[in-house]
Amino acid sequence: MSQRLRFGIFLAPFHKPGINPTLALQSDLDLIQWLDRCGYDEAWLGEHHSAGTELSASPEIMIATAAERTRHIKLGTGVISVSYHNPLWVAERIVLLDHLTRGRAMLGLGPGSLPTDGAMIGLQQSQTRGLLEDGVAIITKLLTSDEPVTFKNDRWDLREARLHLRPHSNPLFDVAVAAVASPTGAKLAGASGDLLACATSRKPKNRHIATWNTASSIGSATSSRSPHSPKWRWSATRSPK
């Protein structure tokens, strides 16, 4: 049985410098309402802290607000920068959203793309991808198992950690790992069987093919699985003229 092509939006959100931030954020929420009415399937909202043009510091808060104004559209974190957060709290917050939205929340994870974000919390860009790998493993175990998690690295110290609330969604809500400029996300998605959210801008074709090949080869080698193409999110950025 063939599946229809689904449509969504990635909302960083980008705004011109100097505009009223309150009105800009209201505009983002209005857009999501219109997408819901027009039958769009999903919207992904970003996390940024220092660029000045991307105003959302918490995709979870944006999702909670948008969920109260919509009925059908799924709402995803696009993405939570795992290296900035304790993975236990990332898992806790998405499970809470899963309950509040009655299963319309999705979890997108990434390393954190802006060096100026990480610098404010003493994090070097060279550390973010390793932390993404550790964080994805921890979050996946917390979401899918009742076993407590004990883990320690230079940033996190988890001791018999577990969720106090199990997910509402059964099967589990969609989980995505971003792959933009490096193969880290593709390798993680291939190894774990997670979704892969692939974002690019000017020349998507070659980069998408390379990312797909990386994920497929890693998945086949490590877990006897390869990413299932209908679950992929293909994203292309269109710059205004």
C-alpha cells in the first residue's frame, strides 16, 4: 500500500534583526495555526541562544504553546541541542509534552550548531558531537526501558536515573537525529534505527545521497537494520530573494 507524501515545516525561527521579538514569536505561532488548518502534517521548532535572528531558546515551550492552539499537526523539537542539557531532563520534558499533546510531540536531537551558544556555558564545538552520541544513547534507554541509567562523563553524572512518567505514545513517538554538516547524526540514526532528519540548503541532492549511504551502511553493519525511507525528513532551505 503506497503512502502519501507528507509535508511539514522547519521553523528555526528566523527573523530580521531589530524587529519586535514579541510580535515575531506571535507570528510564528500564527503560522503554525495556519499550517494546522491547511492540513500540514508537522512542524519542527529550533533552539538557539546567541544568533539574534533565531529567537526561540526552548522548542519545548513553543510546542506547548502551539499545541493549545492546534488540533492535528504534530510538533517536534528541531532540534534540542543535546550537548547543552542533561539528557535525563531532555527525556523528562519530551515525555511530559507527549502527555500534554496526546501524542503529537516529536523529539529531534542534534549536537548544537552555533559555537557562540556553547561558549557561554564553557563548551567547545569539538565536544558537541561526542556529547550527542552519549546523550542519544542515554535518552533512548530512558524512553524505552524501565532499567535505571548510571553514566558519568565530563559534563553529566547520572546515578540510577529513571523517568518518573512513562511515555503516553505506544509505540513511542518519533525520534529524529539531525544530520546537516557531519556524518555523526547519520551514523547514530543508522546504528540505533532512529529516524533521520536531514537538513540542507543550496544543493540538497548530493548531500542527501551521502547521508543516506552513511546511515544505511552503519545500520546494516551494526544492527542489521537500515533507515526506513518513509520515516526520513528531507528539508531544504529557501533563502528569500
